[in-house]
Amino acid sequence: MLTWNSDVWGKLTGPYSSAVNVPVLLQQLMQQYSQEIFDELFEEFLYHQNTIYTATYAAMPFLAQIACSTSDAEVRKELFVNCGIIEASRDGHDEEPFPESWAELAEDVGSSVCTELYREYVEAIGKLKSLTKEVFTYTARHSIDETEKRFILVADAAYRGSYMLANMLMTFINGDEYVGVCPACENDVFIWPHVDNSVEIEILQAYEQDPVFHTDQESHVIVPVTSFADEEIRTFPDHPMDVRAYSALFASAGGMYIPLSIDGDRSGRFVIPLENPTSEEMVKMLALHEGIPGHHFQLSIQYDQPTIPLIRKITMTPGYVEGWAVYMESLSAEKGLLDRNTVLIRLVDLFIGTVIDTGIHGLKWTREQANEYLVSIIGTGSDALIDSVIAYPGQKGNYAIGSEQFQSLREKAKSELGDRFDIKAFHSVLLRNGTMPFPILEQQVNQYIKSVK
């Protein structure tokens, strides 16, 4: 964070002037929180007509520190809400290392200063997001008006990155009509209040076309979600993962993942052999397979689901678990995170190993027959591969056939839904109920396809 006497404050701007007085107000707040001082800081230097400024970015880490350290739940709520309004106005459009609009400031104070200001702002937003449960719990126990509830939801949506929802809630007035954009098909959705005064509860209806000009079309009632566990809310698990080196005893082993504890108290751990010569691309693939979006990501979501019984949380379906991680390798290659050839070589090894596994354990091949098959396919034998297949029956198939099942389900959903296919929603369907046999998972995908059509 900027020091109180830094010259940079004078280079930063608010809506009316430079931020030279901002550190004075921040110091006063940190010594003794005052709503009057905060209002002056917020309105004069940080926020004006849905716009934020360079002074806003510099002040945010200090405000987050106050919110996280205060013992006053009311102060925490106020900072949570107002900082959420700021984040909603940022709208998530900034790009690292800092916003393009800071080019002139970067020339004046240096790119490294701008990079640090932006990084600290993003970190502060993460700290404020971690207060969500506390703020919601406090709010639920105290009577507040509807407007304040709405702004708490604005902050929550902004911290979760749902900027469109946050900004809609910012301007919401009972009885207003709105035009939204469907995130799946990107068509306009006309949201209208129900006009029947005999109905005691307020109802919102959605229309495909403007109901002012198309009065005979069918309306669709908007049903509020009952909780944040609703299937329409898709969030990333908030569980860290450590990276450790193998001890010398296991220096020649491959990378592996040690799962986090079910209660989340112990982090997941990716263990990698530093002494075993491995290409940089292979290390990247291992990290994605074992960590995020592979094993750690999948198991974190599974452990977080309150509806999954304990016995299912601790029981793994190998084809699902390893298949998901290999499927994520392929997806990472699609998104440019991994070299495509590295992933293809990996898949070839897995599928050839699956054939060898079937030959040895199902067709009673000898080692010589297995090597003959390898020579016919890749031009050389491999006793190491054959030894691995003998030692771990079915392992290669878990990886290869499991990933193929995920790919097949994706292709099916994409083919049947066309433009309505949403890969985020699809992956949510795959993960939200934990590991399971593929026939059951296919039933759930079929239900998802039917619900979207």
C-alpha cells in the first residue's frame, strides 16, 4: 500500500481534484471510524455517478483492512456494501498489469507503481469477498430496509464477478421495466412487473419481445432462487493448494495430488519430483491435471456440496476422477494453456496402454505379444509400459476411457443444444453431484439438455 507521505497521492485523481487529502481521511478512519469522514472520502474522492478513479484504487486496500479488522459488524457491513458498489462500477473490464486509461499516470509515476496499485486493489476485493458470509449472517439477524438489502446483493454480485446483475440491481426500482441480455443466447430479454393488483406477491415476467408492441405473446414467470446452492449459481471453490517437492526417497516418482481434507482445514497438495528431468510443458500439464482445473478443482467442489453424503464424498469412481483430469488437459490445449502436441502424445500413450491392458488381462497376451503390438503401432517395444500395465490393471483405461466419456457427453450436449449450449453450465452439471458411474452422469446430462431445449 502507498505510504501516507508518498508523492504518488498528489498524482492520483478523484472526481473533483487530486487525491492529496485522501491519506489524511484514511488515517482518521483507521484510528477511529466515522461515518461522516467516510462519506466525505467516498463522495469527494472515490466515487461519483457510477465512476471510479485512480484515487479509488489506491484507497481500496486501506478500506479492506478496516473492514477485515474491525469488531463492529455495522462498520463491516457499510464498508462491504460501499466497496462492492465501487467494484460493480469497475465492471471487471480492466486488464493487467493495469487499466489502459492509466497510461498517462504510468508515464508520470512509473509502470511498476501502477502495476502495484492495481494488484493491491484486486487483492483487497478478494479480502472483502471473504467477508460475505459474516455480512449475510449479520444482516439476516437485523432488520434492514429493502434498499439496503438490495445494495448488499449488489456488493455480493460484484465480488463474485456478476457485474451485469450488480449493475441491474444498482438501478432497480419497484415497478420498473428492464431489458436484459440472456447469457446463453445473447438475445434481449424483456423483464416486466406483473400488473395484476389482486396478486399479493410481486411477480416479474420475462418476454422474448417488447410486450408494449407484442401484446399476445406468452410470458415466462421469473422464479427467484431459494439459496446459493441453486444449480443456476456456479461458483469456483475457495480452497488453496500447496505445491511441494518430493523427498529424496521418492525423487524418481511422478507428480501426484494429495486431496484436501473433507472439512477444508487441510489444503490440497501437488507434489512434484524436482530431481526427475521433466520438460516445462510436461510440468504445466501435470499442474493442470493434479490441481486446477483437474483433481483439486473437482474434489473441492465435491467436498463443498452439502447434499452429497459423506460415504459418496470419500468414495472415488476412478474413471470419473482421472477422466475429468485428462479431459481438462484437452480443454487446456483448446484454450491455449497447453501445447496441443504434448496433450496428443499423452492421449496416444493412454489409449495404447488401454489396448495393452485389455490384451494382457482380457485376452491373456504374453509380454512378447504386447511388444509386437507396440512395434506395429509406434515402431518400438516398451517393457516399462508393459510393466506398468501389469502392475496396475485398468489404470490406463480409467484415464483414457474416462476422458473419452466426458468428451462424448460434451459433444452430445453441444450437438443437441446448438447455440443454447453453455460450457460453464455443462461443466456445472458434470461436477455438482460429485463422482458417479458414467451411465448415471449421462442421465443427468440428458436432463440438462431437456431443460435447456
